[in-house]
Amino acid sequence: MGRVSEAIAAGGSWRRFWWHYAQMVIAMLLGMALAPLTRLLFTALGAEDAYARGDVMLLVMATTMVIGMTVWMLIRRHGWRPIAEMAAAMYVPFLILLPFLWTDVLDRMIVSTLGHVVMFAAMAGVMLLRPAEYMLPHSAHHHSHADHAEHPHAEHAEPAEQEA
């Protein structure tokens, strides 16, 4: 049986999967509200020229989205590994596309658009790698996980595992 089938058999659902995805997108959009603060930070550091660069602006934007998504995943009590995987899904598309920006093959708007399209697909792909993480009810998932070290707040973890 595949991972998705196992998650559904354990009480998971596609509805829960897509609702979780939508929540992460909302959290990312809220994270983008940090953009004015990042602009102020660059200005305070005298780095306005750096911020104006397309590559820097795209990576700063990705970072603000990752911050929002990370906060939400921590609130939902996800472990660091799934958070890191989701962050990678959000950065890697832009990192792959940056050489096309640097060589003027693509402009900033095209790189931004393609990066977001690939990022949203990559996020869904990462979620499908761990369907139990995103399809099962919150309490069922966190109490049935064999690896409590991934979930430092899991109530049934051994003390030594919680410190990991």
C-alpha cells in the first residue's frame, strides 16, 4: 500500500491535505507582510542598492514567506524536518532560476512568476512525501508517529528523545 493510501486508511483525507496546504499559503502571504520591514532594514544598513537587485529581492521575499510558513508549522506542532523540507521547496525553485536572471535570459518578473508556480507545486510534492504529516487529524498524526524526536512537543516522547 502506498503512503497516501496508508494515510487515508488511518483516517486521513484529501480535504485535510488541501486545507493544510491553503493554511500554509495564507501563512506565507502573511509572512510577506514583513517586506516593508526588510526594506527598512536594508535602508538602515545602507544597502538599498542590494535590495533593489532582483535576485536579492526574490530571496528576501522567499525568506519572508518561509518565516510565515515556519511559524504556522510550529504552531501546528510539526517537527523541524518537515519544516526544513517545506522551506527547501520554497527556496529551491528560485535558486534554480537565478542563473537565468543573472545571465539576462529571463527578467525578474518571469523568474518571480515561474519561481512561484514551481514553488507551489514543490510544496504539494513535499507534502505528498509525508502524507500522514498533512492528511491525518492533528492529534492522530502526532500521537501515532514512531519518531517523536521529529516532534519535540509530543507528549509520549521519552525525555532523551525530546532533547534531540
